[in-house]
Amino acid sequence: MSAQTISEAEQAKYWDIFTSLGPQNGVVSGGQAMGVLRSSQLSDNQLERIWDLADIQGDGNLDFEEFCVAMRLIFDVINGVYPDVPKSLPDFLVPTSKAHLVAANQAVNQGPEQFDQPDDHDLEEPGLSSDFDWYMTPADLRKYENIYNGASDHHGQLSFDALSDLYSSLNNVPDTDLRSAWNLVNPRSDITIGKDQAVAFLHILHQRVQGVRVPRSIPASLRATFQKTQVDYDVNKARTNRAQGNQASARTSKKAEFGQNYLNRMGIGGNKSYESKGTDFSSTKDTDWEEVRLQRQLADIETKIKDTEAEADRRKSRGSSHQSSTALVRRELEAMLDWKRRELTRLDSSTAGAADQSLEGARNDVDMLKQQLDALENHLSKRENELQQVLAEIDREKSST
């Protein structure tokens, strides 16, 4: 169990990482932090929840205190302090200066707004067709995605009110139909919806503009997907200034006109899709995660050695004829353990002297170390397989005697 505090040494390490990201006005954005966070190799879902816990101010950025919270949570999850990301921020990680914000967020966290379902007679408006088609043409899908990209927030989420300008451009579509379509794709009554739900919502509105009645239900597969939908939190897709698109040629059909005026006003009209310009941090290097994993691998190897020694002792007392083979495997594992320890010492020395090395030299060292680690892991896997074969052979001989 890690200490219930962030030590000064940890803060100093986090400060070095934080400043290396080039904070603006004392904060780093999701795009700036993406490379470091993803180098932890935690899943996007886990990183999403860690970001939400650390972003106490809810502004989509992390100041240094919040960055420390995020880094500590990541290390604790990697080290097994928590089996998974905690649902709420541990008390010892709440910065004193932001304790009131945490308390306020907990106080106002009361369920989202829910729209009333329209009556049946609203769905049976005369003159509308019931022949709803869930198929989306590639052109329609691109248009829906452009609208979604232009209105979603930096978390990739879309609120009902974010499309108010679009609603005003839809002639003869009553508010009850808008809300009915929203409820249909939002069975959990969340405040916001993700990309898949937004695309389905826009498709329903598109069909409604063409004179097709809003359906009363959605396919079971879509409902299951929407009910378990979580935020598609890809910080590399954070929205930047929207690029001005080419103005589309005027078209008269209702199918072509759907959302086009809205897209033109947003500056993403025409056939050009909205493109994210998130910062590319593919060259970001960080060895802290490797240190943590190397330490865990050492612990695993030590456990295996102890188990092997215990099994060897048991076989020795029974006069096993394979004692020499087990001893050989044990020596190889011990040699591997010593190698890993030397690599960890080397990694620590490399990290300590990084401030005196050029950035290019540090990157080369990290690349070389990763190659060595890969080779070691392959060798370890091979030796573990050989050990399993030896143990299986011993078990077979035991059963035959």
C-alpha cells in the first residue's frame, strides 16, 4: 500500500514532467498530457476516469495540483494499490485549495434532466410515413459526423442544447419530436451523449425532415449499445479552432438540405470532413512506467524462485531423479533476476543523469533499454515454458510411481 500522501520527491518528479509538457497559463490540456498518460499503458476507459477525477475544476485542463493527482492515481493503479480506478477521489488526494470544489461537485451531482415522453397522438401526426429506415448512406454519415464534430465538447460529448441552431433550421419539426428522438437514443437519460448516439439522433431528425415519423423504438442491438455507452474520451481528438470549409453548392432536395445551413454557419460546410488537429506526442518518452513494471516483474520472478525452491525441497525429500534439472532452472531464474536488477539500477542512473544529457541521447537510451527489456521478456517467457515442461514431467513420474 502506498503512503497516504504525495511526498516531496514525488512532487518534484511530477513537476519535471509537468513543465516538460509546456503548460500554458499554469495548466496543460488533454492533448499536451496525452503522450505521458498513455505511456502508462492503462486503457482509455481507465485514463478517462482518472482524468475526470483529477480535473476537479472541470475546465478540461489540469493545473499542477490536479496533474499530481492524476499521476498518483495512475501509479497506484499500476502498482495494484487499487484493483481499478476508484469511483471517487481519495480524501488524501484532495488538494486543500480545491476541497470546496469537490464538496460542491458532490452536492450538485444529482441526476440529469429528463424530457417528458410525448403522447401517442404526437407520434401519429397525419401525413407522416412510418417507413423508417435505419440505413445511413456514406454521404449522410459524413454529414452527421461533421455536425457532431462541430458541436461536441472537448470530451467528445454532445448535449441537447448544443444543437439549438440546427433545430431552428429544421422546418415543421416540433419540439416534441426533437425530444422524442433524444430520449430514444439516450435511454439512460444522461446530460450528454456520445458519437454513436449523436449520429443515430441526427439520422432520426433527418428522416423526420423527409416526412418519416420518429420511430417508437430502436433496434435491440442499438439499445444495448446506448445503455452501456461511456464517454469516448480520446484527448487527441480535443476540438481546436474549426477549419473553414468550402461552401457547398445549393441543392433543393430535403435529403441534401438537412443540416447544410447549420454546417455552413459552423464553417465546416461542403464535402470536407472536420479534422482534429490534436498535438502529436508520439515522440514523448517517459521511463517511470517502465521502472514500475520492472519492479513488479522482479517481484514476480522472486515469487517464482521461491515456489521453485519449495518444490525442489519437496522432490529432494522424495528422492526425485530430476533435482538437477530443477536446480538448473532455478539458477537460470536467479541469473535472470540479477540481470533485471542491474537493468533497474541502470535505469535509475540514466534517469538521475537525464538533466545533463541531450534530449536525443536520452531518447536513444530509452529506445535501447526497451529493446533489451523486450529481449529479456522473450527469454523469460521461453525459460518459464521450459520450467513448466520440467514440472509437468515430474508430475507424470510421480503419478507413474
